[in-house]
Amino acid sequence: KQWYQRRVRVDRDRAFLKELHSLKDKVSESMLIGMVNHGCESLKNNPEYPKNFVFELRKLSAKLMSIGYSLVHTKDYTDIFIDLDEMILRPWASAGLPFSLLEVGLSKLLGCYVTAVANSGLYTTVSTFERYLRPVSSCLLVLANS
């Protein structure tokens, strides 16, 4: 697929990108992992989901946030699509998980992140998580279905 070779001009919202990057300092990785683990407990013993689903969600969570934190340094935004493909979609498919479960997982992660941030009293960062994760989730689903 050569979808990533097309160049599109994108205006950067530097303030948002800096705020997204600063989440790394405001919200600890252990807090996010804890909330993902807590949020995924109900999925662990659910026979509808494969055994490795929760494990892959944890990896997906870390990769999504890594991509988000690094956007402030990105010069070419086609890199995000390459990262989404190489860091998320390919490993998801390699794990033998259908892309239909990706939507379930992304929705669950967004809920976990929002809950984690709200519980920590960092209400101002909830919108930052949502502003990042909603379009990235949409991109992932479009790429997965193409």
C-alpha cells in the first residue's frame, strides 16, 4: 500500500502538541497501565474475546501514547500514518486479532484514559486525551478497513 506517500499540508496546533507531550509528566505511565488493567478485567474472562486480547490492548496503549508524546517533534505528518501502520496495525494482525476487535479495544482504552485522568484530578487533560485519541482511533479504523 502506498497510501502514505501522498503529501498533505497540515497546520500544526503547537500548543495542543506541547500539551499532549506534557501529559507524559502529568499522568504517570503506571497510572495509565493500572487503569487499562482495571478497565480490561471484565474482558479477561469473557469468552467472546481471544486470550491475548487484553495483552495486546496493553501494548496498543503504550504505543498509542508513545506516538502521541512524540508528535510535537514530528516534522512530516505522514510519519504518524506510517507509525500507526507499523507500530499498531501490523502487530495487531500478527497477533491474530481481527480488526473488528480493534474498535472495541480503542473504545475501551479511551474510557480507561479518561477515567484515569479524571480520578487523578487532572480534569483539564481529559480533553487533550480525547482530542488526540478520537481522530487517531478513526484513522486506525479507516486504515484497518482499507
